[in-house]
Amino acid sequence: METTEEYDIMQQRVASRQQALRQMTDDLRWLLSQPLGSVTWTATKRDLLELVHWVWTQHSLLDDRGRPMTRSQLVGRAFTAVGLPIPTGVATIVAQIKDRLSERLSMLYRYEALAGEEHIINRFIQFNYHDTRRQDPSRTTFHVVRDDALGRSAGT
């Protein structure tokens, strides 16, 4: 009976990890789609590199040819997206990150702990826009401004 309980706990842990990895992938995909200069990374560079590494292990972000992006491609695009210099020696840095004394410092652990929270990436970034519509479209109301007596919308 104990083995069944252990198995169930392991299955829950695997499901939690998979959900965290999916959220990390979605968040990095979103980050890469942002206009240059629109977002600043406020967490550590190691955190960004670890996020990229975990997403890279999933092989779920594709390049223009439909192939999984390389770790170098992802690192370059992610660091460029947030205006940080692209690090050198990525493999060495990732190895050092994996050797942390506490698992609780890892991005994967933090994403697992925050499961179910929307926009987890917002904990690690700052928006550089004054226009809040670009920050979180789900919480924004748009208003149409009429520019003349004919009732045409501005910009049409």
C-alpha cells in the first residue's frame, strides 16, 4: 500500500513540474514577442538564464525553419529582448546554477510554487510602457474616440 502512495506522490510531482515547464515556456515565448525596450528584466541574470535553459530542454520553441531553437538562439533572443548583454560561457553558468545548495532558489521551483497564478513572468519584469494596454490586455478596457461629427473612429 505504501508503494501506491509513493507512486501517487511522484505522479503529482511530475504533473506539477510539467505544468511549471509549460508556464515557463509560455512566459518565455511571450517575452520574446515583446518589442525591444518594452520590458526590463528585474530578477537576476542567472534567473533569466535558468528560465531559458529549462525552456530549451523542452524543445518547444521553434525557429523559422520549424526546428527547435538552440540554447544559444534562445539566450541571445531573451537577453536582447530585455536589453541585457548576452552572456558568454552559458554551459558553465548553467552547470553552476544546477549546483546551487538550495533547490528553492531555482526558477523551476518558484514556478511550481506559484502554480495557478496568472502572469508569473510579471514577478521578474518591469514594463517600460506608459500605455497599460500592452501590459495585461485581460485587465484593460479600450475606449473608441470619435474624431468628428460623422462618428468615424480616430485613425480610420
